[in-house]
Amino acid sequence: MFTTLMLSFLVVAAGEDLTQLIPRMEHATIVGSVPQLEQCRESLLSAREPGSGRDSELRLYTLAYVDWRLYPLLSADPANRKRAALYLAEAQTQLKQLIAANPSDAEAHALLSTLYGQEIGDSSWKGMMLGPKSSASIGTALKLAPDNPRVALQAGVGAFFTPKMFGGGIDKAEKELRRAEKLFAGESNNQPWPNWGRLDVLAWMGQVLAAKGDRLGARAYYERALQLQPDFAWVRSVLLPALDKPAKKR
């Protein structure tokens, strides 16, 4: 587990360390701001190199996290999809470097699994190639840290997009996401970084319930997310409006 002492390495030219950067990074994620996230990314890249050890691993994870958050925001616009793909590839590279240095880092394995899943998208041939890699990565993460809420969250999201015949399905997604929700309830709000995911699990539980036809249940989860963060753009501008559209067949 990362400690607050491990955050001291990231000092940028303006004197900002990671403890100062995280709130800006998370706010940019909540409001869905590409410029703000890219500014945070530049701050990370311009930081003094920490060398080796856990400081270096934390830097790689945080860079991968920012790249991951940028990917869906950029890929939604056809004009930005090439740039989005570059961020996705860089995030994978960063996590692979981290895992090579520390194979027991469950957070890195889980996020890499999510990145593989995003790269698959709607491509069946990529699914054949990357699906097993995604499954192996989340499987490793679950073995290393079965009670980590972010691992359970990403296992649930992966199951949501994986056909039942390949080990996923909506029921498995709901099971893992509900487990993640309970694990987040038991995790301190002051958990050292990485500590993201409390809003994500509410958004994804809403999507699971919407996919099952429970729109009232989905709306309740989205409203809970907005109670925590009224500016949560993904929920307010995308997921809630989607409830008023005809349901897609799964």
C-alpha cells in the first residue's frame, strides 16, 4: 500500500507535489476536462525523475491513470481518436513497466486489464487477441488483492463488456460491482493514493441496472453519485440522459 511519504517525490517546477496534484487531477476527471487533465499530465512529465523503487512505480501508475481518463473523453470525438489511441498505448506501456518492476502490484494489473478491454472496443479480432490478456490481468489482480475495491470494480466493469460464454455477463458484473461498493464503504476516505473509484462504482452500478431494465434503480445510483459530486459530467450529461432513450438490446 502506498503511504503519504511516497508522495513526496513528485515536485514539479512550480513546487507542486503529488498531494497537491491529485485534487486537480480528480476534479478534471469529474468535470470531464481534457485541457485540465493534460495539464496534470504535463506536470507529471515535468516532475523530477524519482529514479527507481516505489516512487518510480507510483509515478508510472499515476501517468497511466491520467492517460486512461483522457482516453474516453478524446475517443468520443472522431477528430481526436488517434490522439486517444496514443494515450491508451502509452498507459499500457507505463503499466507494463511498472509490473516488470513489481509483479505483485495488483492496482497495476487491474488497470492494465481495463486498458486492454478499452482497446478491444467493438473489434472482434482485437477481442480474440486482447480478451485473454485482459482476463489474465484481472485474474492476477484478484489473486493478489481480492479485497481491493478498485480491483473488484474493474473486474465488474470487465464482466459487463465480456459475453457470458467467455466468463463475463451482466450478473457477474453486478456481483463484482456490489462487492466493490461494499469494499469502498469499508475503505477510509483518507486512503493514500491510489484512492479513486467511489464515484465510478456508482456510475457502473447504474449502468448495470439500466441494462437489466431497472431504470428506477439506475437513476437512484446516478443521483447518489451526483449527491457526492454534483459536477460529475459523465453521469449528468451522458448516463442520466441515456435513461430516457430506448434501451439497447444486449
